[in-house]
Amino acid sequence: MRTVDLKIEDVAFGGKGVAREKGKAVFVPFTIEGELVSAEIVREKKQFAEAELVNVREPSPDRVQPQCPYFGHCGGCAYQHITYEHQLAIKWRQVRDVLQRIGKLKDVPMRPIIPSPEQYGYRNRITVHAREGVVGFFRRDSNRLIDIESCPISRDEVNRALAELRAQPQVHDGHYTLRVPSGPRVFSQTNEAVANALHHLISQFIPAAQELLIDAYCGAGFFAKGSLDKFVRIIGIDWDKFAIAAAQKHATAKETYIAGDIDLELGRGLQKTALLKTTVIVDPPATGLSPNVRKTLVDLASATLIYVSCNPATLARDLKELQNKFTINSVTPLDMFPQTAEIEVAVHLQAT
């Protein structure tokens, strides 16, 4: 291993700063563009190298003191050393750049990023792990655990639950999801304030006089149930039968929820309702849309398509194909997870 002096040129998606040494990209975590740093090369590949920060020789004016004592060791947060305003600027730029690079979108209709009202204390649930008496999160780039007494980005109720777990005489090895007491234990948004802002944004994308909403990857019906007043009928589809059961529990007569393969059920739904004024919402996992779902959306295009993504890279891949049939009206990043490298994006598309 060797130590090198570097100038950080950018911050890549995932949170690592990017420098160059003799033309080769070097990735350095916990750095900010414009900084001069010393870093130790720990892995060297043919096309790039990875390094660990040794010291910051010339810091950015956007560098701040992290609020978490575990920052840099815990694998959760990547940006606590950066002012919140600059975190937002980095994430906005990353979305634009990845859509241009992977999606080959020339003029990306970017809207301003929607910030989180709370930069700390926003998470309404966490999953901690217990192993051989250690209770906490995985260390950065490791499957080893770091003992965590409190998580500053989590709500007080979550940290109280963590304290109660740690106070038990014996904590058995395993995974423990700690959450603010609420509704059914199925997938829901972790940052309630930004989730509500996302729902408000999506409601603005839905045209008037719509007959049908197809909500794919609907979970417990967060988007569907918040849009009841805008549609005559609503069909929600998800593979998770527990989420679908939660959606059905208080469903109105206009709601239908289907537990099944989205590749199959989405095509069936669009074929049966081809003449209706239809809006489709897709909110897939980080892997994005499958090739079959992309083909279905292109072949049986609804008038309005709303794509909610938690992974700009797979979003870019999917939009590259979807733009064959759709015009991209707007791209709006949302900061659902401050202090982390995660980015949520909502895209409004219309069939051409």
C-alpha cells in the first residue's frame, strides 16, 4: 500500500469522492469535490483504484463535523461530513449525470430536489443485527458488526426500542427491526415527511378525469389509497402477499389488490383496460423494471406513467427504453435519506 496526494474532482453515486492519479480514477470515501487530501491506496484495479482517507490537507468550505460517533465506521451514512445544502446539490447532480451517462438522455428536465425537513432523527424504523453479544449495524465494507448504542438519524422512539433490546439479559443472534409504533408491518416509506411530499408531487402528475390507476409494486397501497378521489377504479399489484393483505384490509369497493407476478399481472391489467383513461405508477425495488415489464409498458402504453425509483442507475437504464414510447416531462429527486448516499427520484412520463 502507498500514500498519495490527490485533488478530489467529484463525488460519485454511492458517496465516494473521485480523484485521478496518472489518469486512473481513485475513489476516496468521506471527501468533497475541491478538497486536497492524502489517501492510502488499498485496492488497485486495471481501470481504477480505491483508497482510504489519511487526512484532509485543504478542506472544502462545505465540510462539517459529523454528529454520529460511529460515522466512518458504520456502513449506513456517507455524507455526515458535508453540509446539508451541499448534500442536496451533490445528489441532484448525480441524478442528472447518471441519466445522461447511462440513459443517454440529452436534455434531462430536472426539477429542484425536495429536501427532508429533518436531517437527523427522521428514520421511523431500523434493522439491527445481533451476533455474539454485539448489537448494531454492519461495518463499512464488511460483514462484521459495530456495536451501536444509538442512531442519530433515527427517531427517539426507535432509539428507545434499541435501548430496550440492548438491556435484555441475553439478545439472541439474529435480525431485529425496530420501529415507531404504527400500522401493519409491511413495506412503508422510512421518512414520513418526505413520503408525504412524494405523494403530493405524484398527485400533481395525475391528469383530471382519470378512470383507472394501476399501481405496480404497490406494497400496502401507499400511492393507491392516497389517490382514491382521482380514479373510478384502482388496481394494485405486488408479489408480497402480506403487503397485499394489508392493502385489502380496509379497501373500498373501487380498490382491487392482486398478489402475483408483476410481469404477468401488469400486462393483463393493461390489455383488459386498453380503452380507459389510465395512469400507471411503478415503484420497483433497486433492481428496477424487468425486461418484460419494460416491454409491456412500451407495447401497451398508458397515457400517463409515473416512475418512482430508489436507484438512479437502474432508472436510467429503464428510461433509455421507455423514451421510445414516452416523453419525459420531469425528473424530481427527493432526499428520503439525509446523511446517506441514497436518492429517491420521481419521473413523470406521458405517452407520445
